[in-house]
Amino acid sequence: MDRRESRPKFLSPTQMVIEVDGRVALYSRLNPQLGINLREQAAKRGSLIPVLAAAGLLAATVVMGGVMLQSALHAQPPQPPVTAIPVHFTDVRQSAGITFQHDATMSEEKNYLETMGNGVGWIDYDQDGLMDLYFVQTTGTEWYKPSRPLRSALYHNNGDGTFTDVTEKAGVGTAGFYGQGVAVGDYDNDGYPDMLVTGYGHAILFHNNGDGTFTDVTAKAGVADEGNWSTSAGWFDYDKDGYLDLVICNYIQWSHKNNLWCGEHKPGYRAYCHPDNYRGQRIKLYHNNHDGTFTDVSDASGVGKPEAKGMGVVLADLNNDGWPDIMVANDTWPNFLFLNNHDGTFRDVSFTSGVAASEDGKYEAGMGVDAADVHGDGWLSIYVTHLDLELNRLYRNNRDESFDDVTFSSGLGNKAITLSGVSARMFDYDNDGWIDIFQANGSMLDNIRLYHSEESWKEPKLMFRNLGAGKFEKVSEQLGADFMKPTVGRGTAVADFDNDGDLDIAVSNSNAFPQLLRNDGGNANHWLEVMLVGVKSNRDGRGAALKLVSEGFVEYRQAQGGMGYMSAQDPRIHFGLGRRKAVGSLEITWPSGVVDKLANVPIDQTTTVKEGVGIVPRNFPKINWK
């Protein structure tokens, strides 16, 4: 995490950030040259020919390989804004009976671990059709002695708007473990989702016994990730053998003993150090052996070779070749994009693809990451959050294993420049058929105002509404007081926990109570949710590609792994239909190669599709709010 509080960074008085044809560049009065696209696009598309700009000139034309380089690379005819419906989010955490409170183990020594916050995960652990909720907790340390016992917490969804703490019965409290994140997946295909909990020093794998309890099988499974600081993780079937494999992101080589003093030497000014002060660790890839054990193939696959400072991960097919790839958001380090070679190995295309750095060639404080088809062209774009004084980046898929930074041309721009973006999720909050962008924010330290008076530790959340074809507008202020309440946001998990057809948000807040933000109004538009049940493919259907056609409107989705920041998402695939009243066809391409083509699928309900069979009955009870 880019902690500028220890050495505040500002643009030089001789520099300014400007927008050129929808692209961002750094302009210097002393050396009036526009530094655009310092990625390896020069090698990919021809030589980069910078154009001199006179002092004070705030627009320029850039020629690359003889082609006008504009955001119109993907030019589409202008589309009128999609008609909006009123939506607001209501925090029902307290009335739901959720009493979990995160403890950041904060101390005057500013130990690096204290800044991270934790993840949160949705998991229907008892398979009753209602999403249950898991919060990851920290523990006491050699520098911090909590006033109360600390443990993670599993809450059972009672189906009436309330939750019951079932942690002790389930056996997933992780007492004494400094937890970080959670990843959910049915790794043994027994029909019950299992949980991996990441943390400082090692990870824990809980096997779901199918009776409301879990067993710690970490040692037997061989996925302890011993000695590492694990953050985000995700399940996916990278070799398409019908079993879920596991990716674990690891962060930096930090300990209490090597914690440095950063910031000014006066009372209250000590700050958390910049991650550049510490070496990174390595990404781990574990192959599922089909017998409850895993093999570490990190080096053999190529995924574990480069040094990493991994924060967020998304596992999805990013080049549409039918095989899942790996995208990792790294903190002040090049982001990783590993493309699947179909033989158990991956190609590192981080730099040639254009996602390693920002448009102006900077390695930013990568935190959360997600991927979705925000342009409606069937190709996934990538969104990465960063900390204050940086931009949150949207990378558009060029369909040739490369991406363009379209942060400005998409309308996102610098609208969150003073906010520290942590978790990102791309989902259709208003069910209009276009994927929107949600972001949880929160500074990395409580004394941020001593260094940047315009910034705060607690920050509001963001929602960017997709107006169509990847053009966004900020609508945060329209979504209610609970949505805009400043918090130290960290992990975010999205689910339709009340089964009413619109997506709700759980946010883990550092050193505070979480928020359970119920979506009120999104289901005024029509919708469809699809629960996948794999047969030849992995039971979760992870890696499946879905294409829905509704009155001529086409939507594409994938069953992805990871997503966001250290959190686990609702496994059901969600489609917003707007005012369209019928689904003409739904085509599902499973990882095994089986294709299910369904016609006249009922709308405004959750439908379960079994591979090779079609729609099968399953109950998803709707909560009737009192």
C-alpha cells in the first residue's frame, strides 16, 4: 500500500496532470514533453513519437506508428443514457443481529500489519438457498493485547432478515490466528462449499462436513502457505480437469522485528512505511489432486517466479480462449497478468498487455481488482483500485491480449483522486443490464490529516453507473446516507442475500462494525440469477461462460474466481434485464466443453442449471422484511 504519509508526494510546481484526447499525461514546463503510454505499446504498435507542447498548452496530438492514438480506438456511436431507476442502500447490520466488530490491533509502533483490514465472504454453507456471511478477524499480538477475545465469525441467514452467530458450532473461529481474507469453493465436489482463510504466517483450509460443521484440513491438504503473509485468494479450475485449484496472493516480507520508523519524529506523526522498504513474496498456485490434497505448482506453472506484492486477484478468461487466466493487483509493483497456456503453465504478459502500469508508466498502489464486460462486447475489462493521489484504473480489452487504460475516456477520470480505493466490485446494482463499478474506500492510517489536510481516514464509498458501452457517471450521492457514511472500508462482498433479485453489499470496515447494505429499488427492473451445478466440470461451474439474449439485448458473464479484495462473492450469476420482459435464450459453455442452450427462461427468479441436464428445481426462499 502506497503510504505517502511517511513521505508525502506532490506534483512538482513545474508539472501538471493533463488530459489529452481522453488520456492522462504528465506535462512539465521545464521539459514540455508529453509522456504518454510508457508501457510497451511502442514495441507492440510501432514507435512512440512524442509531440512537443509549448508552455501552457493543455492539448496535444499523439501519433503512434502513424495512427492517431485516441480513446476512439474502440469508437462506437454515442448512446443516450439509460433511464435510471431510484435505488438506495440501507444498512441493516444492526437489525440483522450482526454484532461482529473488527479489531485492527492498532498501536503506537505503527506495525505494518495494522493497516490491512480484513475480508468478508458470502457462503451458503448449509445449502438452504440463503447466503450466509463470514467475517475474518485478527488476533492479539506481541505488541497488542485486546480487551476482548478475538475470533472470526460465521453468521447463518435465518431467512427473515436476521442472522445467527454459529461460529462455535461450525468450528471456524480461527482464534489465535491473524486472519486476512477468505475464498470459498467446493474443492472436493461434494456439493458443500469449503473455505480458505488467508492470514499472516499461514493460511487455513476448512472442509465443509455437510452437517453445519467444518474441519481444519490444512495440513492434510498441503495448502498452509507456511511463512507467508497471504492476502487475497481464489478458486478456479485452471487445467479444466473438473476440480478446483487454488491461487493465493502473498504480500511482503515484514515482521514486528523489522518494522521501521517512518514519518516525522514528533508526537503523533509516526506513520506506516512505504512497501518499497520491504521485499515482496511470491504468488502460490496449488493443483488439486482429486483426493483432498494439493500440489504446489507455483514454480512449474510460472505463476510463482516473479517477486510479488499481491493484494487482489481475479480469475477469469481474459482472452476468450476458453481457459481461465490470472490477474493480480500488486502494491506499488507491476500488476501481473498470466495467460493460460492450456498445458498447466502460464505466460506472463503483464507488460506487453499494458496492465502492469498506469497510462503514464507508474506502478501504483494496486489493491482490489475485478473484471467484467462493461462495454457489452463480450470481452472482459479490468478495474484496479489505488490509493489517494492516484487514479483507479479501467483497462479496456483490445481483444488481442492487450489492454488500453481508458480511465479518462470512460468518465471515471480523477473523480476519486483524494480517496484511497481498496476493494472493487463490478456488478449491475440497478438491473439495467449494464455492469456498474462499486468501490470501498479508506485511508491507510488514522493520522492522515497531519500529512494531507484534505483527506480523511474514514471515507465514503463510490458507485459509478454504467450509462451504456462503458461510459460512467458517479452516482454515489444518490444512493443514500448509509452508502455515503464515511468508514475505513476494506473487504467487500456482493450477494443477493434476501433473494429479491437485486444485489446487496457487505463491507468489512477496519476497527469498526461492518455494514450490510441492502439494495432497495434495484429489483424495480427485471432480473435473472443463475446457479450453476457442474457435472463433468467442477461442481461450482467455475470457468463457465454465459450469453443471454433478451429482446435483442445481449449480456455476457463468466463464473469467476477471486474478485475484489480478500473477499468471497455470491456464486450465482446475475443478469439485470431492465424493462425487458423475456429471455429469448441463455447459452452456457461449461469448462468441460458441454454447451447448454436454454430458451424462454423464466425471469425475476433464481434458476438452477445442471450441466448437460438444463433447469432443475431448487428453492431460494425470499426474505419477507418485517
